[in-house]
Amino acid sequence: MAGAPIRLLRVRSRPALDAFIELPYRLHSQLAHWVPPLRRDQYILLNRMKHPFHEHAQVEYFLALREGEPVGRIAAIENFRHNSIHGENIGFFGFLEAIDDVEVFRALLRAAEKWAAKRGLEALRGPCSFSTNEECGLLVENFHSTPAVMTPFHPPHYRTHVEACGYAKAEDLLCWWMTFPKVPDRIVRLADGAQRRIERGDHKLTIRTLDKSQWGREIETIKAIYHKAWEKNWGFIPMTDAEMDFVAHELKLIVEPTMVLFAEMDGEPVGMTIGLPDYNQLLLHMDGRLTPLSIAKALLLKGGIRMMRLMMMGVLPEWRGRGIEMIMYRVYGENCIRKGITGGEFSWVLERNEAMNHQIRSFDSKDFRRYRIYEKALP
């Protein structure tokens, strides 16, 4: 089979979509650190009629075949909202999976490049599946640990072959690890000082947890803070209402209220912290399927989750520099310790966000996993 001609197939039928979705389960089933996503979620994500991302994008799926056998896959993406907001004219690639063969990678990436070039796009960037609001980045450091919830895993040959196809670094996404025997003294000291300064300024800061009984109101608060606090970030795309509502619906059953914090200044929301228990510890045992047995396993193991992922922390621009982040760090750490969490991942942080990375590094955190977004100019 090796060296046989590669045929590219556009995914236009249910059998082809089934093969597209099933490929990583076949390729990675023996990898200790690959976490099988739920197949149900993959079908919804890729469905142009069901997932709201497709309302503002054009996507084409390609399957690479050798002698009739699927050996790779890729999605070519034009995200109209990204190009409009950032003033760019680029395409993206995502959902990249392939055997350890540079020719398969080259065929897949060329297919995406040709698709993008025909649409008048000037560069291809990725992997983003589909955008920075979903899984993104290619794992380039630390292949010996299981990724946290909602982050991907790739074998080392992916980096080698993508770079051999002419792709160069556009941005790195850093993941930081922190253990929780206690909240670090530095965080406590900085948080206490910030609290005193705020009180001396005749303001009242309150940190509260998510109230699931007011779910609709809480989601509106998250939308407002998310769009304003992250709008200047590289690659950031504000979610549409439909996208935010979709994510909220998916997370409602698994969110842990004590891991979602709102900072309110004089009763008005000015910042938030969002984390999740690391449910990848459960997905490892479910083989991507929701069956009575896998659900029973998950319920049995749920109480044993001892790791978390801090997915985002942000403060509105006009309230930055007052130490509100330190106060949220402290409360978040205290809540995790009370829930029996012994460690967790802060991810991801843009490499260019020097202030945030310096701050996290000062808490004795370890830069332990790195994802890379690549880019290539198109002729």
C-alpha cells in the first residue's frame, strides 16, 4: 500500500462522512494519550445544517484514499467573520489526520490550498477545527501526557510533515501546569493587596460562582465579558449568539459552578474565570461512544477526577491593572482544592501575551505543552 497513488475524495455522501469521522479512531486507537472524542459530537460539529459555525463559513471536507483505504483527511475552511473582523483574506485548514507518510500530508494540504486559492484567498492557516473558539493548534511539545478537555493530541510526525510541506509558525499556544497542595503564597499576597487597594478606592468587589438556576442570565453575562475582554487578542472571533447558545447547551450538563467565577465591581460584571473538571479522564474510557456501559463507567469515575482545565480568565479593559485577576486566581484555587482537585492546566495562552505568561510563570507554573498554528502563503 505504501507508495501507491493517493486519491482525494470530496466528502459528499454519508459513507464518506462516516469514513472521515472514523479515521482518527482507527489511526490512534493504540496511542495511550489520544482521547477519543464522542462520535455524536463529531457528527454534529461537521453537519452544515446543525452546527452554527457553518452559518458564517464555507467548508469542504477531503478524504485521502490509497487503494480504496482512507489514509488521511482534512477540512478546508473560509471563515467569513474572521476575514471581515481582522481585515484578512485567508483560509484555514482543520481536522487534519493522516498516517505517517509525508506524501499523504502533502496531498491533503495541497487539496486545501487549491480550494482556498480558487476562492481568492491569499494564505492558509491552521490547524483550526474550526476556529479559535473550537479545538485549534498542532501539538509540537510534550507527547507523553494526556491533553486536557477540549484540547487535541497529535503524534510527533504531524509536526514534521506539516513543516516539510512549507508551513511556518504563525503563533504558539502555551499550556501551563500548576499543582494545588495550596494556593501559592504569591497569589494570596497579591490578591490581598489588590483587595485592600480596591476597598480604599470606595469600590466593592465581589467574586461569585455561576448560578445554574439563572442559566440564561449567566450566559448573557459571559457573552458580554467574552466579547469585550478578548476582542484585541490575536485570532479572536466573537461568537455569534447561535454559537454561544450552542456551546452553552453542550456545557450545561457538565459545568461545575464553583469553577466559573464572575468578578463584579459595585454590582456590575467586570471579569470572569471559566474552568472545567478534566473530563478527558472519563472520555479515555468511553471509546467515543455513549452506551449504557460507557455512561456507567463515566458515572463511576466522575468522582475521581482530580484535574481541571482553566480555559479562560479575563477582565474588561477599563478594569485591568487593579489586581482583579489575582483575586480570581485565589478564589478559583481555593474552590478547586475544596473539590479535591490536585492540579490542572491553564490553557491556552498566546505566546505573544507576554504579560499573562510572565504572571502565570511567577506562580511556579510549568510551561509543559505547546500547540502551534501554522501558515503558508498561497500563490
